[in-house]
Amino acid sequence: METSIVKRRTSWIMKRLKDLIELGRTTFYLPEYQTAKSEEEILGVIVAKYLQWQGKGIITAFSYALEDANYHVLAKQVLKLLQNPTPFKSEVNAMSTNLGKASCGECEGSKTLEVTDGGMIRSRCLTCGFVENEWLFGDEPDYLNTLAQRYHVTVEQIREALKGKTKTPTEIQKTILQQLKTLNPFLEKLYGVKNIIAMADGRTLRLHTRNNGKAINIDIIYHRVPDLYEIKAYYVNAKTLECKPLKTVKDVFCDQTDTIIHEILHEHAGIPLRYIEP
């Protein structure tokens, strides 16, 4: 093929890829994190999704990228990872609590359950690296029985692992919850709160709610200066667990928090606008 045609087509591919990276920036990340994400990170996420999160495919693509850039020795070293029957085992053990084993439908290898920080359970193949989200706080508790049978563990083992991944609330987070329940003693029933999570920053309390088939996370964030709160609401995709921002309210006084949460859930999840006595 003529050099001019190759250059023209390469230029066209690079422009389309640039457009896809920017589309990925606004698709995969919340607005407050988008500008901080590098093109390399977004491209990596796109590649992982395109290859359906299979470790072998990702490593192979990475090695050919190195080869094209004339990093021949490094490319060979990367390809050696594929010769390891469990290339992801040490990484998985470091990141999460692992339970049981089952057969992987992607490669017929062996997969395990991971219980991650934040209380999410996902499966990961130790051979091909395929990952699938299985359960999150707020999902049906009965599904834990199914997972226990499939991975040859007990429900008690799964519950114990979940307890180990639950963060101990800080005094700020305890105060936020106490204030919310003082304003609204029936908070959990009226708002369909399935789980209350103390976030890692120590000043954010998350309400995971489910109403009328819609899962919405509401973050109540305390700002010591100027002693006000910020409330952020996100729609949660039940299949992918990706979050889509719904609303942000800044400079909220303590006694306004319950009213704002109520209005958000009325607008986006269809709960009654007026309180109904439980």
C-alpha cells in the first residue's frame, strides 16, 4: 500500500480514537473526576472493555503496543505473563478477600469470589482475568445462598467477609447519621434505604436507596469550613454499577438535609412528596 494512503488512514484512525477517548471521559467518570483523568488511563479502560476484561487479551494487546514502539525486550517480558497459569492470583489476594472456587465459563479455568472494600462481591477468573459483578449491598440477600452453593462456601463465610470490609464510621459520619435520624426517625423505611455506608474520606455518609425499581446513592458530605453540608445524588446502574450524577446541592444547613433528600427522591425515584405515617 502506498505510503501516502497509510499516513492518511493512520491520521484518520488517530482522530477517531481521540474522539472516543473524550467520549469515554464523559461516559466512565463522574464530572468532578473527568479533568484529572489522563488519555492513557481512559484508553486503557476502553481497551479493557473492548476485550471484555479478559486478562490474556489485554496483555497480548499491551505487548503488541510495546512491540510497535520498538520496546522488543519489554514486550517479550510482558508476554511471559501469559505462561503463568495464574497471572492474577497475587494481585487478587492483595486487593480483596477471596472465597471458594468455581469453573469459569469464559476459559474453563478456575474463578473465585472477591469481597472488596465497600461491600461489593464480584467473581474473577484466576486464569483469564474475566471479572463479573455479582452482588452489592442493597441486592437480594437470598442471592448470597446461590453464590455460596456455586462457589462451595457457606453463607456465614460470605457474611463474615463482608463484615471485614465494612469501614468503621468516624465521629463525623456518626454525627451525620444521628442528625438525619433526629430530623426523620423513619428515614430508612420512608426513603427505601438498603444500606448506609461510611465512605473512606471520613466525612461522607452514603445512603444506598431503592424505590420503584430505581437505585440511587445519596452522599451527604460534611465541610468543616464553613460548617455546611453538600448533598450529591447518583443513579446506579444495577448491571454495571456505574454511577450517573443526578443532582448536587451545596451549602446545605444541617436542618435542611432531610428536606433536600426527600425532594431528590421524590423527583428521581417517585416517592410521595408528603410524609406518610408508617
